Amino acid sequence: MTPISAGASRLAVIGGGPAGLMAAEVARAAGIEVDVYEAKGSVGRKFLIAGKGGLNLTHSDNRLAFMQRFRERAGAVDHWLRDFDAEALREWARGLGVETFVGSSGRVFPNDLKAAPLLRGWVRRLRESGVQFHVHHRWLGWNGNALRFATPQGDIEVGAAATVLALGGGSWPQLGSDGAWQPWLLHKGVDVAPLKPANCGFDIDWSEHLKTRHAGAPLKPVVAHWQDSQGRTQQLQGECVVSAHGIEGSLIYALSADLRDQIERDGHAAVQLDLAPGRSLQRLQQDLGKPRGHRSISDHLRRQAGITGAKAALVYEVLEKPQMEDADTLARTIHRLPLRLLRPRPLPETISSAGGVRLEAMDKSLMLSAIPGVFCAGEMLDWEAPTGGYLLTACFASGHRAGKGAVAWLHANAMA
């Protein structure tokens, strides 16, 4: 084990995602010497993958609507966003030469839709400011007060006056967010909630026919009806996808927290899909009640209700053949097609994770009560939000808060 000394005012940031890089930027701007340690060969890998289809940086919701996306953690996240909110994030991107625009859904994207130019410019600016990067440094916890890392040259120990942990949750472990940090924090007495899937798809016991013929087929548009955590019936229009395992896609991800919690409570979750949004039940009953003559039921569905492909397959999936002959039953099923969700997809497949370091285990600067001088930020904290820019914004904001907290801690201890 090779020891490496560090200056009394040096900050170690472990994890090179948006939260860690933002903490590093804030601290370096305050004159703190900063080292960023990243397990992979480059920083921001999950950020790059998230932006592969168009980087959804933040959202243009008003403040109240934005905060509601964070459910029971809305109050805590609101504190982070007071210093660095969606508008501040757009201005920060502008400072890197990246202009943004608001899409038709309210989501905010870079003009070129890409994550790579933003990340490259950011890392370049951090390097020029004096931030030191150490890649292929996988954190192994502590040895006393020293930080332990596995490197290609062997294990090393590093001293730091303060530390920001920004290690991600448990989703996409191939990109570095594998949750390996949990036992090390638990051993130090930190309260950590078990990691669980968020923004995820769900398993449904499909027939072999539906799995083989329609896996990967989009369902758009549809309206989902479900019960939230308060038992209130909610609805949301969007798009989703039939998968070999069940159902996934942006609409399902938006409901996933409620559906996951319902499964934990009841052993399954119920969601209903309106396959023909814009058509009332009465209109469906009227149209499907028309004589079909010699036409097949499939042709009748297409002509009278616009139901084809995967949507038609779902109707066949839930109704027996005699029920398909009854126009009222057919209309009611199209209007509220019932799905029984059995379990969320495994954590490594999900977009993000819930659980992590409980916010009650830290102060408002995001410093751990059990380990003074150690701060946490990003997805490793116990909060969740749907995709749509909310996740990224809160990660940036928590990194900003942890960076400020580390600066204050270092200054206070330098004066002591």
C-alpha cells in the first residue's frame, strides 16, 4: 500500500459524474485544491449515455410543478435548488458555449442535442482551473482516515482534509454506478436506505405469442390510469413499449415510483391503459356496436376504433374469444385495458435508483453527521425523480450544495 500525502486544505471528490464535477468546480472556484477520482477511464460516462438520444438537461416547469416531481423529498431538494436551479443550470451551460432550447414537452436540451461537447468543455475548463483528475482509481473505502483506492499500479492511500462522495446509485453498474460504497458507509454508522429500481420497466406475464410477435412494439399515444401513493386515481398521456418481459418506456418510467411501491405493498400493481385517447367510452361503444358483417374482429377494431398492431394484440391478450364478440366489453377494455405488473425490472437495467444515504443522516450542507468532513451528492442520496431533466438538475444542484459545504468546512477548520 503506497501512501500519498495531501495538503491540509485539499478536497477529494470521488466520482466523476455531474454531481462530483460540480462539487469540484465550486470548490476550485473558492481557491481549494481539488482532486477528482474516477473508477473508470474517463469521467461522465453515464452522463454521455443519458444524452445519446438527445441530452435532456433540465425542464422548464414552474417552481411548484418542478418540486412536486421529487415527491416526499421535495422540501429538501428545494433547498439545493435555491442556489442552483434549472435557470442557473442553463446559464452555466451558456458559460461553456452551449445554448439550450425548450422543447414542445417543456424539456430543455442543448441546441445540438449532444452531451459530449458540453462535457468536453466542462472538463477542459476544470483542468485549466487546476482541478487534478485521477482515472482508473476505484474507491475501496477507508483505512483509518485515509481514502483507499485500487489503481492499475496497485492499491494506494490518500489523505484529504475533506471528501465529497458522488458515487451514483445502483443503476447501470457497467458505467460505474454499482452501489459498492454501501457497506463502507454502513460500517461508519451512516444510515443508508436499500437501493431499489426507479425509472424502470415492469414484468408482466405475457403469452408466448405476444412476446415473440410484439416485443419492442411502441404503444402511442396511450393514457395510463393508476393510483398514487395516497390512493388517488391519476392519469397521464404518453408513450411506452411492449417488451419481452413486460412494459417500459417514458410513460411507465413516470409512474414507476408509485407502481414499485404498490408492488412492495400488495405483491403486484395495477395500471390501466386507454388505447384510444380522445375517444370516449360512449363513442367506442357506438362505433364497435356497428354490424361488422363478414369482417374479422381485427378488421373491425381497425376500422371502427383505429386499434391495430400491438394495441390489438393487447386486447386479445386480456379478453377471451367470446368476450371479443361483445361490443360493450370490447369498448370498455380498449378504454381501460387492465395490466397486472408483477415486479420492477432488475436494478442494473433501470435508468436510476431510489434509496441511498438518507438525508436525515446529513446536515443541510450534505455533510454526513457520522463522518465530519465527508459530504455526499447526486444519485447516491435517498431521493428520486422521473426522467425529463429533473434527475440531472437535482444531481447538479446537490453537487453545488456539497461543494459549498466542503468549502465552508475547510475554511472553518483552517481557522480553528
